[in-house]
Amino acid sequence: MDNIILEMRGITKTFPGVKALDNVNLKVREGEIHALVGENGAGKSTLMKVLSGVYPAGTYEGEIHYDGEVRHFSTISDSEELGIIIIHQELALVPLLSIAENIFLGNEMAVNGVINWPQTFARTKELLAKVGLKDSPSTRITDIGVGKQQLVEIAKALSKKVRLLILDEPTASLNENDSDALLTLLMEFRKQGMTSIIISHKLNEIRKVADQITILRDGTTVETLDCHTQEISEDRIIKGMVGRDMEDRYPPREPKIGDVLLEVKNWNVFHQNHRDRQFLHDVNLTVRAGEVVGIAGLMGAGRTETAMSIFGRSWGHRITGEVLMRGKPVDVSTIPRAIEAGLAYVTEDRKQLGLVLQNNIVKNTTLANLSDVSKSGVIDERKEAQVASGYRNKLRIRSHSIYQEAVNLSGGNQQKVVLSKWLFTNPEVLILDEPTRGIDVGAKFEIYTIINQLAAEGKGILMISSEMPELLGTCDRVYVMNEGRIVAELPKGEASQESIMRAIMRSGEKN
């Protein structure tokens, strides 16, 4: 375990106006799982992009030593030739191609330009068996879940004879079962001698699998912790990440709950693609003024589909039921009408659906309510800038200016821009779908604080989260969903991880 396979020395990487990495050092032993943690914007992903050749040699200062030699990677192909494979948080799979086609895309098993399909499918079966997937190599990526897609990415890495596997937030979009399966696979790879670097904000998972933990803060190396020589608690890791103790991860709140704002009655929705399949069944829920209401459930339970179908029928088919605001029926048949009725929806996928990444903070902030910053169809750029500046200050968005592009913001700050966009529509009820996915504990605390402030202003919050401690720490009431149905409603005093899972299991037995 003392054999150093990778050493990065004095890595410094600068972007216009920002020093992303400042003299960062990292040592990784062969055959270990090495965790890289830090707040959003700490430089974790940037460091791995330097290592893998996404940022080529010459665009940064410092040295990369791999297998005892200094390496200069000009492209990703250069690092892959030596067995360094990176799997990014946004999976690089082509949805309409098969598993086999994705695994060997760009690395085809071909002679004279002709692909040997029998050999490709046979090799794919071998790779899928190694990662525990039983799906056919001909199955399209769009027909398998996110957990299986992550395993396909790992199979793709194995096809390239990986020695050092880098995983950036591999479990961010996975449910608990899929996460456990992936972590078990990494531990099995470790037994076989493979080296892994894992970036994750899920500290319980880090503690479960990591041999060493390197902490970055503000683009510098804080420390490396050895998990075999000392007991490493989550609080210990958090202190290194944020530079302070966080005794309470959820800000205190005294709820002042008023009248019912939103009521959804007998909501039935058929599947978006499989139009003869009913997906949501007689969903009934309410949200009151000043109340934070959670929706818990396993992946596929129908939580996101409920939110999207309510918000302008942006998901689903043959939708029936009624939506009332303050006791009066409202038209939510389109997104503009849903906004007019007082609803806003912060999507779980901020990069694909929440932001225009190449636009700046100003353009993203006002995008859902251009009528308030324009006259006769002409945008008042001065007013637009004032609005963006106001929300930047109110939500404490960290950027060098309001004209910084969203793509260059950290995940937590991107999420705040999405919140700004929808708050500018002045909603009465804000639907938050996985509001803290892929962001660190410090940024999470800030998001929770914003939620509390909105509730204190009398807004209703409907919050979907796959992290049960998050729901229990922030919500006044929790609905539990399973297989497209509301199967329980738990007030704060009765809600626990055990009671939520018990409700899910019991409903599964009935169905």
C-alpha cells in the first residue's frame, strides 16, 4: 500500500480572474480508494481535469508523476493510454445507442473500418458481468436507469484497461440501493488491485470506502487523512472542508403556518412515453403558507413526475384532477399559466433544464419573467442588471460579477441562480426538486437558510429529496410516495427514516 502510483506536485491552474488551484499537492497509493472532498468551487473537479488531460499540459503549473515518471498529458487520449480513466458527473453516454455501442464508442473493435459485431457483443457481455449487469448488450441506454448507466460507464472504463479510475460524484443521482451496489463494486476492484479516486459530497459513503481522504479548500490542499490510523468522523471532515465546526447542519426555524395555499386533488397521470400506462394514481396533497412540505420515496416512486405534471403539465399524458390556489381552481395546463397561478418549479437537473449555461447570471435570473424587465418587447438592460444584483446579494451568489457565465459557477452558486430565476416570478408556492443535489455541506446550509426565509415570508414550499435526513431536518410534514401513490402523510413529530421506509414497504406488500 506504500507504493505511490500518482503524485501531483504544486498544481496551479488559473482562469480569467480566478485562481482555481493554488499549489495543490496529492499523493495516491496503488490499490487504494482515495477520496477527494471539499466545498463546491474548492477545485476538486479542476484538479482531476488537469490529471486526465482535459486541461492539457502547458495550461497549468506544477508536475504530474505517474508510475514514477513525469507525465505531460496533452489530451484525454494521452492519459487513457496509461490507464487513467475519468467518469464525469454528467455521464457521457449516447441515449439512443446500445450498451455495446456506448462502451466501444471511439474505441471500436474493427478491422479496416468494419466493426466486428459478434466480438463486440461478446466482449460487452464479459464487461457487464464484471460490473454486475445482466442487461443485453443491445439494450439502449435510454431504456435503463441512472444506476445501471453509471455501471455502463465503469464497464466502458474497464474496456480501456483502467488502472486509475476517477469518479466525479458517482452516486449523486443514485438511490440508496444503487449507491451501495456501486460502492461495493469499487471495494471489489480494490481487492483486485485497482486504484480509485472518488469525489463525493456524501460523507457517509466516503467514510465507508476510503483509505485516505484529501481535503481541498479554496483551491489549496488542507490535509490528507489516513482512515486506517485514525477514526475519521463526518464532523472532522466537515471542519477541514469549511474551516469551522458545523454543530447543526440544519438552521433553526420556528414555523408560522397559515392557510392552505396549494391543493392538488385526485391527480392522475399517464406515462409520458408509454401512453397506455397510468403512472400517478389519485394523488392528493396540500401546502400551507409558511410550511415546508416534503415528498419522500424511492427512485421511480413518482415524486418528480408529480411536480412536473402539476407545473404546466411538463410531464405526462391524459392528466386529470384539480389544482387549487387559496381554495380556487386554477389553470396549470401550460408553464406560463402555472407561473401566473403562483407556482414555480426548481428542477432536479439544473444544468440541463434549470440554466442556460453559456448565459451569464443576469440573463438566467430574468429568463422566466422577462415582462418585468422590458417594455414594448424591449429589455431594459439596466433594470435587468439591478434585478440580478439584488438576488446576487440576497442569496449570496459568489461570482466575480453578475456577468459571469453560469457554466463557470460552482454547483451551489448555480443552484442559487436557479432559485433567483424562480423567485423573480414572485411565486406563492415554490416546488424544489432535489435542491441540494451535488452541492457541499456549506452550500447546503445556505440553501436551507434561504428555504427558511421564504417560509417565513409566507410562501409555501414543496420539497422533493432523496436524502431522508434532509427532509427530516427541514420539513414540517412529509408525504411518502410509492409506485405513483401517496402512501403516508407524516407530521414532523412522527417522521423518521424508519417510519418512511415502513410506509413504503407496507404499501409495496399491498400492491
